[in-house]
Amino acid sequence: MWDFSTEPEFEAKLAWMRDFMVAEVYPLEALEGIEEADFDRLLEPLREQVKDQGLWAGHLPPEHGGQGFGALELGLMNEITGASIFGPMVFGSQAPDAGNAELLAAAGTDDQKARWLEPLLAGEVKSAFSMTEPNSAGSDPTLLRTVATQVDGGWKIDGLKWFTSNGSAADFLIAMVVTDPEAAPRSRATMMLVPTDAEGLRIVRDVPTMEDPVGERGRFRAGGFGHAEISYEGVFVPDADVLGPVGQGFAMAQRRLGPGRIQHCMRWLGQGRRAFEMLCERAVSRHAFGTTLGEKGVVREWIADSAAEIEAARLMTLHAAWKIDRVGAKEARQEIGMIKYYGAGVLYRVIDRAIQVHGGLGYSTDMPLESMYRNARAARIYDGADEVHRDNVARRILAAYQPREVPTENVPERRRAAAEKFAELIDVASLDL
């Protein structure tokens, strides 16, 4: 039996988080033109309150400064923090730092943890995950072309990456590179720690996107930086900076991305629920053609569909988290895949409906909906395109079935036999009456 309940003490923490987000975090969305240093100073007292509540970096074990929460607890927390782009930053769970910290905690040496993990948790450095490439399918990391060649004392990296989120602002990268092109597809790649000031490493640009059409490299935006294109030209990485076993980069990436999708999906639910609340408030507030928008049949359909989709996505995500906590992420791959593509679609549709109900106001930057909408479109691409996850889920489902031969002979005879059997059952039933 599924049980998504948590301890009363944790429920009290969730209640505190909800109030804290409304009172302290949502107002940050009105900030414009603030410098990065000033923004960090603004966040510091809020982060101290989070730490006092024992809610800082909940994804990490206590020995690394976190809280050691399970997937279900983290999911419930991220549902709350994800309602604003600033929530994860205040709670120490922002991407890509959170996922990189988990990798360092799980696979890093003592020296690597001291050099990179501890400063990352203290907020002294920023990180980025450098895997996606412009010349290979982003949803298939077995096709990576950036190569690390073994040399005396370490490796030299050559290649080109892009969509390295936060890359132009990061102090170090976790780079996924091919170390053995002749190995099996899932044993070719290795993760390496690379300082962004390493010789031969060049930040080419921030790729202009719907989120940032200008693509100004290094330009601070409250909520994060852009998605960098990075050139590696003979970048030397000492053996001491190889993260985890050589050839295990693919497995480590799956470890990073799998449980992390629970947090992604719950953040999406937080965003979706906030958009849904805006939709409903607008529906009962705005009048047109003699009635409120909420009295129009099509708007009521949008509200009902959005409520059902949000509830379905939430239950699916909590079930996936519950399963991870009990049998591990590997055994929950089907559930994780389903929530990724279904949750991303729900987020997109709910925000789209909310914008439509708000009309020009929703399309403007006076409301957070337009920013939420752009981010929602990206959700259907990153961490693997929706179509890839659908295909993987279908393959796993079909693997449990065996081909069955459909008989084509004596069809009339079989139908006659079935009819006689049905008649017998009718006779027996009438005798019982």
C-alpha cells in the first residue's frame, strides 16, 4: 500500500516553508537591475533562517552539511520551493549545484570533497555540469564526441560543449568526456573536475535562448546565468581530478539525473499550482460580456482539466519518490520516466491556460506567467526529450509481454462452442433464481 505521509515534525517544517515562501521569497521576483553581490547579500539572511529550521541542502547526507532527506521528503519540499525561481536558491537546492554536490558526495575523494564540495555548500563557489554537445543528440549521452586522451599524470580534453547551464559563472565544471572510444557505449565516458580558469578552456558564449535572447556571457540575472558554449583545447586534468571510476560516467550521470527528476517534477508542480491559483483568481475577478470569466464554459473546462492533471502528476511523482525510497532509483526507472514527460506537459498546459485567461496582462512581464511559460517549454527538452522517455517507458512495459499467436482456423466452430457455453451458464443462472 502506498503511503505518502510524513512525520508530524516534518509536516510542521513544510507549513513553515509555505509561509516563508509567500512572505520572503515571492517578493524577490519584483527585483530589477540588482548587482550579483547585492543579491547574494540579500539572500544570506534568508538562507540563515532556512539553516536554523534544519532545511538547508536537504538532498545531501548530514556528514556533508545536508539533512539526509529521502526522495519523498525532498519531493514535498521541492513542490514548495519550486513555486518561485528563487526558492531553490534560498534553500540551497538550486540546479546545477545540487546535482553536482550529490555527485561529489557520492563519488568524490576526500581531497575532492575538501576542494570542491565544502566551498560549494558554503556558497563560496559555483559549479556547472558540462555534458551536452552541439554535434550529438543531447538525449543520447553515448554519442558524446569530446575526448580525453591519457597523458603522463592525467588526461587532456579536446572538444566542444554547449548548454552548460551556469557555465559562464561557474568556478568549476564537472565534464563528461569520452576516455575509451572503443569500449561499450555505456562504458566510454568518464567525469572530470575542471576549473574554469584551466589553460585551454574557453567560454565561447552564452547561447541565446527564449529565456535570454541576448545571450550576454557572464551577465548576472537574478535567478541564474545562461547556458554556456565551452571549448576544450588540450585542457589538462590530473588523475586526482577524475571523479569516480574511469568509464563510469554514464552510470554516474544516471545516478545524478534519475532521483533529480523527482525534484524537477515537484518543482514543476509548485509552478503549475501557482499558475493554477492565478488562473482561478482571475476567473472569479474578471468580468466580460455580462459575467465573470469563471462562468464561461470553456474557462471552467480549463480549470477542471488543470486540477485533474495537477493531481494526477502529483500522485505519479510521489509514487515514484516512494518507490525510490524503498527499492532504489534503478527499480523505479519506469515511474521516473513517466513523471518526466507527463509532468512537463502538465506544467506547460496549465501555464498556457493561465496566460490565456489573463489575456494581455498574462503575456506581459507584469506577471510571472510569461517567465514561467518560457521555462516550461524548456522542461520538455532538458534531462532527455519527452519523446525519449516515452519510448523508454513503452519498451519497459512491452518487455513484460510475450508474443501470442492468434488462431485463424475454425473460427465459426470456436464461436459456436462459446455460444453453447454461454447458454449453459444462462440456464444455470435461471435455476438459481
